[in-house]
Amino acid sequence: MTPTRRIEVAAAVVLREDGRFLLAQRPAGKPYAGYWEFPGGKVEHGESADAALCRELREELGIEVELAYPWITRDYDYPHAAVRLRFFRVAAWRGTLHGRESQQFAWQSPQSVRVSPVLPANGPVLRALALPHVYGITNAAALGASTFLERAERALASGLRLIQFREKTLDTSAQRDLAKQLISVAHRFGARVLVNGTAQFARELGADGVHLDSRTLLSTMSRPDFDLVGASCHDELELQHAEKLGADFAVLGPIQATPSHPGVPTLGWQRFAALTRNRPLPVFALGGMRHCDLPRAWGAGAHGISMLRRAW
């Protein structure tokens, strides 16, 4: 029988400068001994999750947290316990790693986890870690197709790895031609392209995934048959529906006023943080974003930022 009380756990995605993260092997004598997990531990009574994170990493790894960002929260029911895993990305820390319970550690790449078995609760977390921190939205209608493709290639060469093709003002034929060119260029750089539209159209184009606008999102009752599914959200209801569908991530906004949506009410960072708190899926902040807004977005619980004009 699954316990009725959910145990609060602070879990750490300890990051290195090269983007690798730390996994720890559970020691003998504990449930799932030998399995790999993100380090962390139980939140004590009266303790905040971030305080528990710092305490556990000090006790378990011998390191001091200098900078950590709230990230995603996932519930999972094991046979021995029902847990709520509050993940933090630990961006800065000091000290020398050493396991105080003689456990093994391994630095892993989001694109290739080489240790196994990993605790079953962490599968979606590993997928989320593979998402880059910047999500570019195409702006070809404003720039012109040739200029946009030139700028897209420069952005890809500079590290952009996730793009949403969204060109609703172009006719279907022009969308098809431009999307195919963009996907070809993106794949040369190892980047992925999602098409804002129907799953059928995205599949015809050879896209890596589909992105659902908010209207399509609410009328979709099951996850599209794609490896990567994104969703545009503006409020609690839409975020909840994206979660029920099993979307891989959401884009939430607008945070600030933008020229493309004049007069549209904005969320602001405080409301964004409230809406993203305790979400199981990663959320990108949208609306007036610049690259320099990344730390602020992370501090509000975002996975990253999504940009239209400034991505190019």
C-alpha cells in the first residue's frame, strides 16, 4: 500500500562549468541500493527545502552551496514511500566532493547518462536536463526569409539548440519551404526544431517535435505522437493541461510588454514565480527576454528563456 503522507525531499542537480551534473549511487542497506540518483535528502520538520538542500549537500558531499535555483518538483510513489522531490540546480558551490557514506559518484552529460540503473523517478528529470536554456522563436515574416536564415545559421553557430518554427502569417507553401530549410540547417548543428501547428504538419516537415499554441493545447486531449512536445501557456489552467498531456515543457508569458503584443496584460516575475512553483515540467519565460535575463528567470523557477526578436 502506498503511504498517504508524502515525504518532502530536496534534490540537487549539482552542475559543473562544462554542463555535466552529479549522480550518486545509493549505499548498501537502503531501499534501491546500488541505484543512481540526484544527491539530496529529506526535508526536516520546520525546515525549508532550500535549507534542507544546503544541509544535505554539506552532510552528504562535504560541499557548501553558494548559488542554487529552484527548478521542477515531481511526485513519485515508490513501494516503500511516496515522495515529493523538489529539485534545485546548484550553479555554484565550494569544497571537495567526498561521500560521507562511502557512496560512489559520477559526473554525467545530459545527452548521455552512462550509469545505471537510475531511480525510476528520475527519468523525466533527465529528459528535462537535456533541454537547452534558450528557445528561439522564428521571426522570418518580419526579417524576410533569406535574412532570417542567415541570422538563424549565425545563432546556431553561436550555440542555439532549440527553435520553434512559428510563421502563421505566411501561406502554407511558404511555411513548408522555409521550415524545411531551417530544419536542414538546424540539424547540421545538432539543434532541434518544433513546429507551431498540427502534429501532421510537423511530421510532414520532418520536424523534431510539435509546439501547441494555447488554443490548440486546451482542445488536445492526448499527447501528440512526437518525441518532443512544447506548449504555450498564459495561466494556471493552461499549465495544468500541459502537465496532464505530458508535455515536455511549457512556455509561459508574457513576462514584460513586447512590440508584437501591445496592450496585452503582463505577468511580471512575481506572478511567473508563483505559477511555476511546484511544477513537474520545465517552463521557459517569454516576453521581452534578453540573454542577460537568464539568471533572473532561473531565480524565478524558470528552466530558461524564450525569445522572438533577440534570438536572431
